Amino acid sequence: MTEPMTDRPAPITLPDVTYRGQRQSDGAGGALISVYDQDGELVGTVAHRAKHSPAGMNWGYAGSGAADCARSLLAHAIGDRHALCPVCQGTDTSGRCESCEAGLLIAPRIYQRFKFTFVAGWATVFTTTRREILGWLTSEFPDADWPGIQAAP
Ligand SMILES: [Zn+2]
């Protein structure tokens, strides 16, 4: 699915944002991750990229809701253009599309490590930033298909 990379593209800079997750209860339903720009304005929410947990995202443990939280957050941080499968446009959550991992170009080894490193330890409310996520991603997985994506200073 991926061409050998002989020439790496120039780094891509995305605006830094802050992610703030809140959940209503211990169940997977009702968990919401809001996105704020650098002025503190609410600019959206993180879409749930379902694979392990159809009921929704969750954190503070290492289960299926946390796995979906990890892949959804990573997808938002690197941006739809890089995260979404170009064949199914990110719509396949059943595993039928052979070009992706349930709609995303993010392998389980990546989002599961993110889950165990961060998501599993988050409290009821958490805050992180695109800069923190991309910094971790590019140092842990320098060989990924999107090595040059960084948050704006
Ligand atoms: Zn696909």
C-alpha cells in the first residue's frame, strides 16, 4: 500500500491545539474531547474513529474505549489528510477495506503504544496538545509514513 520513500517531503506544520477530554461517568458513552485553538477558542471536537468500541471513546484504563480514544486522537493530531484512508475516506469500520486499519492509516502498534503510555493513565478530565502528541509520535515512530508533521511553535 505504501511506496518506498526515497525522498521525504518537507515538514508539514499544523497549528497547535489543546485537547480537553471530559467524561460523564465510567461508561464509554458521553466521553467528549474538545479542541481549542491557541487563543483558547473552542474550534471543534475529536471525531470518534470507531474500531474497538462502537459505544464511544474512554480513558483511564487500557480497554477498548481507550484504544479508540488513542486512534481518534492521533488521527486528529496528524490531520485527516494524513490519517484517513484514501480508498474508503475513513468510512470503513468493518475491516473490509484492505487499504487501511478500520478507516485510518495508523497501525495498531502505534495507537496501542499511545494508549498504554498516555490514555490508560488519564483521569476523568485530561488535557494534552497537538505539539505533545506529535513530539511523542515522531520520536517513537520516526519511520512512520508521516514523519515530518509538527505543531506550529
Ligand atoms: Zn480504507
